[in-house]
Amino acid sequence: MTTADGRRDAAHGGDAGAAARASDGTPDETPTDAAVPHDRAVPDDRAVPDDRAVPDEHAPRDDGPGHHAPDDDARGGGTGPEHTPDDDAPDALGHDDLAPDDAAPADRAAGHRGADTLPPDDGPAIDPRDPLGLGDIGLDEPDAVAARSPVEVGTAGEPDQTVDVTRRVREVDDDHGDVDETVTQHAATTTATTTATTTASSAPPTTGPAVPVIAADPADTVADAASDGAGRADADAPPVPERPAGERSAWARLAHAMRPRTTTGQLLTAALCALLGFALVVQVRQSTDTQLGSLRQDDLVRLLDETTTRADELAREAADLQREHDELLSGSDRQQAALDAARRNAATQGILTGRLPATGPGVRVTLTETAPSIRAATMLHVLEELRNAGAEAIQVNDLRVTASSAFTGAPGEIVLDGVTLSPPYRWLVIGEPDTIATALEIPGGAVAKVRTDGGRGTVETLERVDVTALRELPEPVHATPVPDGR
Amino acid sequence: MIAVIGLVLGVVAGLLIEPTVPANLQPYLPIAVVAALDALFGGLRAFLDGIFDERVFLTSFLSNVVVAALIVFLGDQLGVGSQMTTAVIVVLGIRIFSNAASIRRHLFKA
């Protein structure tokens, strides 16, 4: 930074030289050339001095040159071509102040000289060229500024030196403070001519244009940088990035800065960096540790709403699934129960209708006859007695006896369901054995009737009776089951 | 150099101390950190430009942080806190990017 300051000062000096030198050749041209590098050539700033150029009106008011100069400078810094409104960190405000300060006194100094030679009327006419008046520093005040600037350029002087220059310039200004302000301003507006008269022989005219060209080039560079949002208010910095120096200086400057030095500024910067690092780490930890802690109230409310809604949806879904599960479960239960019932029903009916073989405790009744004597009615009587006693499955010889069975025929050739039976008649009955046996043998009962017919009957109770005979029943043609629920 | 050491020291201190941020400061700390980062990049860029000034750096650092936090605080009070946070972050991000571009141009000439 110090280098830049020095260079900037040098640039001013260079501009001044250019203006002065060119002026001896072509007075009109010089101002315009120099105006290019000088960003401060904003008309507004210089309009103020122009107003003051009218002697009778403004001279009394503008007594304090020191007050006006800073104002102009301030505005010059603010309204410069590169002015980006932000307060960028890189803005070297102090430098902004400095550079114009250098210039303003120079104007006045130049004016001091030129006041004698120039008529006040020229002021407004040369208005646009005003900024050029800055350039006279080196020439007009060789004792202070001009002598100083080269030193700074060469040694990359410290910022203190720059300030020092400013101070000196101010001192110079003070020296001329008694000069009438009006005269000063007029002179400032006509710097080119003035410098031409004072330093006509000091420089070859060819170098005049060269300086502005160099200055203009960096101006582009800086403007480019400014377009990136750099926002450097010091529009008068164009001369700063000198090409050859700038190429090396970025890394060199970094390396230079890496050298540990304990100045106040370094410590201060270090403290700020430490603060930044601390806050950075804290924040990173914070955001990784607690996600919800740093959220705002409305964010939390929104989050809560979303969570609640989601939970409700899930609860509903869970309830639906539970219900479905229950339904399936009960359905399968019911189905199983129905199946079991049907199976039991089928078994029962199968036994009753003679479609299934059956086994269980029961009795065996054997009816014998020496001659054909047992009538079909007696057989029917025996069957009814068995049913009354609770017989569940009955078989006579090889025929199953069912609800539709019928005994017909004459004694000796009794027909059961169309099949003629041959004696002896063997009944296999599944049921409560004692009950059946007792029922058959009661006085005047079935067995008694058989004896009355002339046959003989014996009843044996058995632990296990197998009724193996089956009967195929035709499917009902006309009868259909009554539907459920009727 | 000292600045880098300071940065490292701050990080280490943050890691070791593990402080807890007060609840009412929590929304503003990230903004402040980003603003400080912006100031840091601006300072680096100014340094490479050769116009670094500790006073300006200090001022811009602190003012950036304070203003950023203040804007977000104001947004919170107005009920547009999160939007304001986004706006500030965007602006600071743009600035950081432009500063980084300038730094890159300085260092790599590209």
C-alpha cells in the first residue's frame, strides 16, 4: 500500500509535468490529454471552484481554502468514475482523502503563481480542464512536494510519508493562505497556461502525451477491477498498478506480509481474524450439533405442522392396515369355522345317509329262523326299536339301512331296498350298546315279536362295531337347499 | 502472517472451548460470520491492491458484522427474517465472489 501511495503521488507529479510540458507546445491539447488519466475530472467537483471564479460574489464567502478543498476532494472521491457506493473493505479511505488533498493545495499554489498572468475572465472558459490544475504540484512547489514525490516513488515510502507530503502541501498552502481565494481559483482553472509560463523550458514536449497514456492504461485496469464490485473510491488510483511492479508484487506482497511483524495493525488484523475463526468454528459446531436450536419460531411452527400432519397420516394408515388385518384374520377364522362345520356336517350326514362308513360301540343282532317265518313287518319293528334306542348307523347283512330304507317281501325272501335278504339276518348297529340291547329285549319288544314269528334273536353288545356297507344316494332332482338367512 | 496465526488461534480456541451460543443470538451468528468473511476477503483484496489499511479493515469488519446482523434482526422483527437472511447472504456472497475474483486476478493474472 505504501508503494501505491507513493506511486499515486508520483503520478500526480507526472501529470503535472505532462501538463506543464505539453503546455509550452500546445496549450490546448495538454489539458485534454491529462484529463484522461485523471478520474477526478468530474465536472461537478470543479464546478465549485468555477463558481468561485466570480470574484465579487464568492470571494468573500470562500475565505477558508482549507474547508473547500476537502469538500471537493470528498466529492471527487465519491463521484469518481469508479465510485461504487459500497463501503468496501479495501477502500483506503485515508488515501482517498490524501490524494485530493495533494491536489487541491496544488491548485491553489498554481493559482497563486498564475494569478498575475491570467485574467480572471478565463476561468469559466477553461472550466473543463480544471482537474489539470492538480498537476502543478511538483512544478510549482519544488521545495516541498516535487522534492518529495520522487523519493516516495523510488523508495516505496511508508504511508506516513504520504501523510507527510500532504501535510507539507498543506503547509505550503498555508503559506499562500493569504492569497486571495478568487485569484487562486481562477488560476487553478487555467493551470495549463500558467504552468506553461512558469516551466516552459523544463521538459521536452514529447514526453507530455506519453505520461497520460501510461496513466490511462492502468485506469482501465482499475476500472475493470471496479466493475467486479471492488468499489474502490479512490478513483485517482489509476497510476497505482504499474504493470511491471504489479506482476510481481501480488505474490511478493503476500510473501512480504508473511514475514512476522508486530505492528499494531497486524495485531489488530490478527485479533479480528481470530474472532472470525472463533465465530466460524462456533457456528459450524452449532449448526452441526443442534439442528432445531437455531431455527426461527415460524420455521419451528412449520416444522411442527408438517410433523403433526405426517404423524396423523401415518396413524390413519396404521389404523387402516390394522382394520384390514383384523378383517382378514376374522375372515379366515370364519371361513375355517365354516369349513369345519361343513366338514362335521358332511360327516354326520354322510353317516346318516349311509355314504360314509362308520365305527363305534354298538350291538350285533342276529335273527335266525328254521323255516321262513320272520315277516317284513317284524324286521321293520326291529329297525324302529333300534332307532328309538338311538341307533346311529345300521347295517343288515351287506346293506346299509337309511331313512329311506324299506322292508318288503314275504317271509323267507324279505327284500330290503330292492335286494332280497337271505337268512340269517345280521344287524350291525352303532349306538349306545346297553340301551339298545335293553330296548330290544324288553317284554313284548322287537326280539319278542321275532320269537312270536317263530325265529330266534340274539343280541350281543360289542366294544366296536364297523358299519362298512355304503349306500349311494341319487342327487335330489327337485329339492334344493333353502338359502341361508331364511 | 500474524493474521493467519490469529485465524488459526481463533479456530483452535473455538474447538477447545466449545462455547454455546445464546439462543437469541443464534440466528445472527451465521450472518455475522459471513459478513466477517466478506470483510476478510475484502481486506485481502485491498492488500493485494496495495491499499490495505488497518483502520478501514477494522471499521469495515465491525460495521459489516453489525449491519448484517442488524438487518436480519430488523427482518425478524418485521416477520421476514428468513427472507432477509437469504438476501443478506446473497449480497455478501456476491461480494465475496467478486473479491475472490479480484484476488485471483491479482495472484494468477487470469
